[in-house]
Amino acid sequence: MNQIRQSIAAMGTDLGPDILAQCRALFDADQSALREQVPVTVADIAYGPHERHRLDLYRPQGSNLAPVLVFVHGGGFLKGDKGGVDAWPNANVGRMAAQAGFVGGVINYRLAPDNVWPAGSEDVAAVVAWLKAHAAQHGGDPERIVLMGTSAGSVHVAGYLKLAGVRDIRAAILLSGLYGYTPLDERDTYYYGDPALYPDRMPLDAVASTSLPLFLACAEFDPPRFQAEFLGLMQDRRTRHGAMPRAFIHSGHNHYSMAMHLGTADRRLSDEICAFVRETTKS
């Protein structure tokens, strides 16, 4: 574990395909073993009409209806995939959920630039609607759904709160998201459009004002912008609610490794996430 921490620290706070590949290599062995232990239960469920409207489910042992933890992958609005049998990144979160006793759901959603705001959040809403209708058939409790996203996935989960409110879910987990406390960069505009024309599309107010239980996290080696967003939301929540939300700063990890390592022997973040899900889905 110390060697992994040293390797991640040496990568700094940069993003890009080379860093992504290095992070994947660090966890390939552990995650390949987890893939064998927790196979996908049902793959490529169509939750909507688009070819990217696909959901994989990972079911725990047991016959009682379990909480449902839905994971929304990152990718800067432009790329990303839920993984599955042949690719463990992102699928590992569904497997981690099943090991913890939850039904794990991992989704694909429509990508920019062909699909612009609020497509990602609409897709999250469509997944929630599908689960409300069908989760029980797969061992999940439709009244105990928790949404979780990383990076762009966190943005889409936060956007769901802006779009649909809180009536159909119990809580939200946001890893290294962008909510509106820093200016958009060029990549973001492929999804949001020109900020001069559409200044109110970021989900800042919805995620800052919601009464829904939130769990926020960022990484020690997240890029400075993501850390500023985390701190901005923390401060805003404290100002508006008189208290900070549940939060975690993950030492020894970066923007990619924070989700990629879930399910491995480093259980610091996964234990926090699972405890939060249990607490917020008590019947």
C-alpha cells in the first residue's frame, strides 16, 4: 500500500490518459481478482431508448430487499464507460457495493458534445425511475436508492437534484465534482454551452441548498480546481445549514485512483461510503 501511495504522489495533480493508465496499472491485479469473486448479475439493462442507456447490476447474497447504490462514472462529459466483464474500472464500484450487502448499479449515460445539458442528469433521473419500477425484481429496495458519482458523474448526480429534487432517493455521494464554485473551462462548455449565455446551468444552488444527506470527498492529489470546488461547497453548506455535510479528504489518492481503488485492501473510503449508505437507508 505504501508503494501505491508513493506512485500516486509521484504523479502529482495532473490529469490525462497517461495518468489514467498508470492508475489502472496500480490496481489491475486486485480488481481482476474482485471481478472473479463478484461477477455481474445482469448486464446491459436498457433503462431508456438511447444506446448508452445501459445499466449493470451486482446483487449481494441474501433474499431480503437491499439498499441500491448507483454509480455514475466520470470522463469529463466526453467519455467513460461502466465497465463490466472485460473492463473493471467503474464496475469495481458495483462489485464493492455487492460485497457490502447492497445492490450495486453502474450506468452508462449520453456523452457530450452530441448530448448537451441537461442530458446527463436526465439519464440519472431515468435510471432512478427504472429502479423505482424494477429494483425489487433484482433484490433491490426501490425506496432505498443512493446515488454516487465521480467527477463528471458527480456533476450529473448534483444536476439530478436540480432537475428532479430529492423525493425518490435517500442520499447522494459526490466524489471530486464540479458544482459551480470555479469558472468553467473549455472542456466543460462542450456539455454546458457558453457560460455567458447559460450562466445558471451548473448545479451549485441545488446541491448547496438541498436537505438530502450528502457525502462529499476529494483526494489529496486532486487538481486544485476540484479541491476548490470541494471546499467551496463545504463552506457554502456550513453557511446555509449551520453545519458541514459528511466529508472525506482521501490521503494518498488522486482524481482517478479515488474511485479506481474501491474494492481493494485500502478500505478507508469504502468503509466511509458503506457506513453512510447504511445510515441513510435505515428502514
